[in-house]
Amino acid sequence: MTAGRNVITINKDWCTPRKYVDAIKEFFGKQIDLDPCSSKYSIVKARIEYQLPQTDGLTASWNYRTIYVNPPYGADKERGTTIKDWLKLCAYAHEKYRSEVLALVPVATNTSHWKEYVFGKANSICFLADTRLRFIINGNDLNKGAPMACAMIYWGRNGGRFYDVFSRFGAVVSIRRLTKKKWKSPDAKNSDSELGLAPYLRESTSHHPLAGPDL
Ligand SMILES: C[S@@+](CC[C@H](N)C(=O)[O-])C[C@H]1O[C@@H](n2cnc3c(N)ncnc32)[C@H](O)[C@@H]1O
């Protein structure tokens, strides 16, 4: 499968290459506050890094100003999670905490996770031009790029700055108008989607259902 859903095994850490780490830091003004799914091989070096087995990034707090996410692309059978859970939290952190969030993910525009948490939620997308994006795999640049197309997605308020920093890496498209008109997926079945609100955002508690206490 080539839409970024089954192409990567989860026993390898496909870490962000230097050129994107530098651009992300430039975009955030040097500091990445949170990397919720870090690795011992990562060169992201966020101020707070969640790493298994100590900290599950899908249950710990995302209440940080700047967040960068390069999630596992394959399903985690042990925890019953997928990339959709990570994108859900990206959208959630921006809506709930006004976090500025960047995520590096496979282009998969026909999936429910793009339709629910990218379209109508994110500000902009950079469709990366890399023919084969060279992740750092388990600490090594293997000179072998990833087979799928990737995008940098931005949930935040500064689309102009996103364009300025990321347009050198690919085609930057603003999807901000979709958030303004409360974009509804053609697949949406329930009223939450009609309102443009994911179910977890309609709850009155200060934390999302998966999160632990704020750090
Ligand atoms: C694609 S790698 C990215 C590493 C790093 N963020 C980077 O970009 O260089 C994804 C990492 O997330 C870790 N991971 C997977 N599920 C996780 C979870 N629930 N909580 C925290 N980390 C997780 C994996 O072990 C893997 O090291």
C-alpha cells in the first residue's frame, strides 16, 4: 500500500532528518517545546521528549506552546493505536491549548484521519518535494528514502510564516478557509462533524479522554 498506511514497520525508528529539524526550529523560533513520540536516535531534541516505555505520548499532556510530531506510521497493536490518534491530538492541542503544531506524516488525503483532523482543522500543508524522503533510520542515514509521499502539516495561526519557512521544501497550500467555513467531510455521519467539532472537544473536562495530568 502506498498511501502511507502500511509501508513502514514499527520496529524501526524513522527519525526526522537534519534539514527538517533545522526548519522546524527556525519556524518555532529555535525552541521545540514538545516531541511526544521521541526516540533514542532522534536529533529533534525538544525541551520535553516523551519516550516509550517511560512515557506514552498519547496519554501524557500536550499542553505546550510548540509541538513537533513525527508519529509512528504503522499501527501499534499492543496499544491499539494508529496514526489517527496522533493527528487527533495535533488538532486537539491547537484547539484546546492554542499550541502551534507541526507534523510530518504520509500524504493520505483519502483517509479518515486526514478528513477529520487535517481538513477543517489545520492551517496549511507543505507537500514535500523529496522524491524519497531520507529519514534517519535507527540512527543511520541509509541513503535510502521512504517510498511514500510526505507532508508537513501545520495547525496554528501563522500561515504566512509557515509559507516563508517551508516553501523551499515543497508546495505550501493554505487550507485555512476550510476551518473558517467548518469543513464537513463527505463521509461524516454524525452531528459532531457537522459542527466541525470532534467529539472529545465537546466534553466539559479540561483534559482530553486519553491525557494524564498537565506537566
Ligand atoms: C517515527 S519515530 C520519530 C522519532 C522522533 N520524533 C523524530 O522525528 O526524530 C516515532 C517514535 O515514536 C515512538 N512511539 C511510538 N508510540 C509511542 C507512544 N505511544 N508514546 C511515545 N512514543 C511512541 C516510537 O518508538 C518511535 O521511536
